[in-house]
Amino acid sequence: MLWTGRDVAELLDEQEEQSASKRPRHCLVDVDSLHSCLTVESFTSEKTLSAFLEEQWQDLMGTKYDILAFLYSVVLTKGPNNIISERGDAEESLIDPVHGHGSQSLINLLLTGAATQNVFDGTKDLCGLQLEGIHSQGTVGFLSYLECLRYLEVGRNLKAPVWPVWVLGSETHLTVLFSRQLSLVSSPSPREVASDTFTKLDTDSSGFISSDRLGQLMGELELFSDEAYVEIMKTKLDPDNLGIILLPQFLDEFYPDCILTTPDTFTLFHYNGLARGEGKQVKFLQGEAVTLEGVSGSADGNAMLQTLQTKWKSLAVDWVGGSPSIN
């Protein structure tokens, strides 16, 4: 379903003419008048919807309420009751009534079609309470600075979308990151899966784990993890008996010839819809990214890089024309 704005534009023009002498020109039509003139168009296929949008694009985008009309269309298409059911909380608003921020449920709905409140993969059990996350790979991805602050955990379904496009979330704002290199979203190699699993056990991001956790790591990776064999590997990977296992040695031992799917260097583009800097122009920024396996780039005080490192652990980016902002 689609809420259209043709009648809205006509109403705006009419009211501007009738009351130009009574109010400032920038004054918007009131919400009650907006709702009284909206119409609903229904479509049974993407083809007919696309044809309608191409035909009516100027009318649809020619009003001051086009974003609101789009939101109504999404809610109508999904169905209000379905949205309430997926969110699990009929009282929570999709939009913060004080600050106007879209909730995580709204972001998930727009990105994936599911209005869940969480961004982890699948379902998690919290003391008997079933929490729903993202159940399938997103077409467009999502990364969040809030993950750096440990407020949430973004799963692979959003970190590794179908296309190399990610919405970046800060505490108050959304921006867009994208690349032309499709290899960034190809299926991870066994070595990359092992590296991610190792990193999850390395909670301090120190580049090593306790040797006592080697058996757990091997078990999670479905490697042969008989107790006697694990002890042999501890001795081999920790010959000085320091009590730690380093990531590079572990990967070289179990995945020596595995080809990486993620390139070592790639180009990123970032778009922030807020005008910043000299001249206050909205523009894309280009960055040249480098990943080094097992080495973490310094991200202290750099919210952008911290957010990107939630996906690419060992990333450094050289931005052309100044560093972008996720706020």
C-alpha cells in the first residue's frame, strides 16, 4: 500500500493562496488537514508499484510530508498488528515522542521488514523470555556505535548483508556507509569464521586467549577436540608455557592454506545527510581502508572507526578530505 501526496500538494497550494496574508510562508499545513486529504493506493506486484512510482515521483516527493507518507506506507504494508506482534510491546512508540528519534524496531522494519527490537541473530532465551532478533540476512546492513558501548550486539545477518551497504547508528543519528567491492559481503572463509570465534573468546581484545579455553575454541569450530589432542596442541601453540594462545599461531596451525574472502584493502564511501564543515555542503567522503589480520587499528576517541571495527576488527581508514562523523 502507498499513501500518496498529490492531494497534499494541491491542498498546500490552495491554503498558501488563501492564507498568505495571515501567516508566514514557511508555515506547514496542520496535521489534521494532512490526514484528511491522504489517499491509499494498493498494488499486487512490484512491477505495478514501480511503474506507479516512476509515473508519480514528482508528486510523491513534492510535499513537505513525503517522509511521513512513506512511513505510513510501510506501516500499512506490514500491517499495524503484525508490527505490534513482532515488537512484543504495544505501548512503545516507533518514534521517540520527546526527541523524534526512530526506535530500533523502526530501523529494523525499514531495513529487514521485521519490526523486532533487537539486532542479534535469531532468538535468545533470557531467563525463559524469548527475545527475537534478526532471522535472515539483510539486503542492507546495520552497524552501531552502541555496540562499542556494549548496549547491544549486532549479528552477522546485519553485519554481512547481501549488498555492501550499511546504515551506521550513533546515539542520535543515522548515516550511510557503502562500497563498490562485492567481496566485502561474500561468505566468510573458514579462517575468517575461526578468527571471529577466537575474537569472541578474547573479551579483552588482547590478541590471545587463555590456553585453558583452547578446547572450547576447537569445539565451537567443530575441530577434533579430544582432551588428549587438545593438550598436545596446547604444548605446540604455547611452547614457552605462558598460558596463552595467540591468534596468528592458531590460524596458521589449523587454517594454513585457507584463502581470505575479505580483501586487505578496499574503498569505502560515507554519506552524512547533515551539512558540516566549510560551506556546509552535504557530500560523500571517500576512505581507503586497510585490514591487518591480528592487529587492531587505534580507534580511541574515533567513534566512526570504533563502529567500523565492530565488523572489521583490524581496520584503519585514510579518509580523503577530512574525517567523517556518524553524528
